[in-house]
Amino acid sequence: MNKNTLALKKTNASLVYVSNKANLTEFKTSLDTVQQATARKVSRA
């Protein structure tokens, strides 16, 4: 549980950075990539 919470905090910080730096299309692509990576990590756990 704690590891997942920490991972989510890191993900949220990354998404804030991406949203500040990238246009909407790039943000959407990054968000999709993050969600896919998160899904893979969760399915492995």
C-alpha cells in the first residue's frame, strides 16, 4: 500500500510537470503512457 501511494505521488508530480511543459496532445500521449505503465506494474504486483 505504501509503495503504491508513493508511486502515485511521483506520477502526479510528473503529470504536473508534463502539463506545464507540453501541449495538450503531448500531455494526452504522456498520460496514456503513464496509465499503461501503471497498469503493467499493478498486474505484476
